[in-house]
Amino acid sequence: PRLLSQFFFADERVTRVVAEINGLDAELDPQQYLVLLNQLHLSQAHLLAVLERIMEECIPTQRHSRDYLVKFPEELLVDNLGNHMLFAAECLLAGTFLEMEESDGAQLRPQARNLLCSLELVRTVLREQSLSQPSSYPEPVRTVLIQFDRLFAEFELSYVSSLVAVKSPEEIYRQQEIIVLFCETVERALHLGYLTQEMIDGYEPLLMFTIPRLAIISGLLIYPEGPLSLERSPEEMSRVFSPFYNLLKKIRDLLRVLSAEELCLLERSLCTAE
């Protein structure tokens, strides 16, 4: 059950697979080479997972901030992102620039080198600690873990930023505005009887359509200063709504001519129509 013992065996597995790859002629046996590469990917992922648990146990209050993750596109936020970063660093150090301009890759190589050197130091220190005192984390162990955690986070942010357009602070704020709008929409719908708490607690599938529809009406009429404010230019709106700027203006103009009774009838119909 001791994490350092788990790390020792996970590290042994990575070392063994790397040795098999180095002793294999990929041109003579390409199928076995691909099998070993997959084994390396899996063993490295397991090693990083154990290392993550060790850092949570050893340096929980000294971890480098990961707040920058909110800037990443949602499709990148996968469980094995860390393993992808490690593979990217190895490729950069080998001079392979995956999906990246050569100039950007050259700028990232020093960071990749520092990260991989730090990982090797971590592996060495933790192996020694696991063989001597696998139940404790002395200061030298904590120091190398803190350094590795920082270098990993810095490389992750730099690498992803060079590949995709990360969200700006303004875009993150706009997304938070949308969250608030949806919350206020749900509260208003509950108050007016459009929705019931049982529907929300039961994850009623219809809500996936109902709440966004009601939120558009709320954003255009009830909370006109919010994220659907048409006083802003399309560039100032969230990317969720900016492509529909002209359509939203037409919807707002139509809503403004409705009476209170007609608006209520419309909202109720939006809660039932599929």
C-alpha cells in the first residue's frame, strides 16, 4: 500500500520496457516495436499517476497552481494529458516538432530538457528513498518534487499555448457570466413554475433544451446587461453567442412586442416543446 513501493515497481516497469525498445531493431520487427511503444505509453502513464499521488501526499500545499487549465479548450482536458506532455517533451528533445512550427519547438526545447532532467532526478531520488525508508519523505525528496511539479506546469502551459489559442481572461469572465445567467434563469423558472425541483434533481433530459431556451429570453429581456447584451459588439461577446449576433437581435425585437401574457405563454411552450 505504500506509495513509494508502488513507485518503485512502476519505475522498474518503465525501465524494462525502455531497455526492450533499445534492444529491438524496429525495421526488422515493426509490429513488436509498436507493441512495446504502447506498453511504454501505458507504463509511463501509470508511473505519472503514482507520482501525482505521491505529490498530493508529500507536498499538498506546495503544488504549483493549475489555474491555467481553465484557459485550455475542453477537448484537451483529458485524464492522460500529463502523459501527452511527457511524450511531447521527449519529441522536442529529439528534434521532432509535432504539429508545431520549428521556431516554436526550438524555443520550447530548453523547457522540455529541464522537465525531463527533473523527472530523471525525481525517479532516482524516489527509487533510493523507496529502498531505504519507503514510509517517509525527507526534505531532499520534497525539494525535487516541488521543482518537478513547477517545471511540469510551466511546460504544460507553454506547450499547449503554442499549439492552440488558449482562453483569455476576458473569455473566461464571459463564460462565468453565462454560468450566472443560467443559474438566474433556473431560479426564475422555478419561481414562475416553469420547472420543478424534482425535474432538476432527477436530471430530466428535457432540461438540456429548456434551460438554454429560457436563458436566451432571460438574457435578452430580463438581464439585458448580462452576457447576451446586444449593446456590445460581437467581438465583445462570448464565442458561444457571437456567431448568432444578428439572429439574437431579431429575436430580441420580436420578444419586445409580446405582452406579459404572451411572453409567459411562449416560455411555457419552450418548457414542453422538443
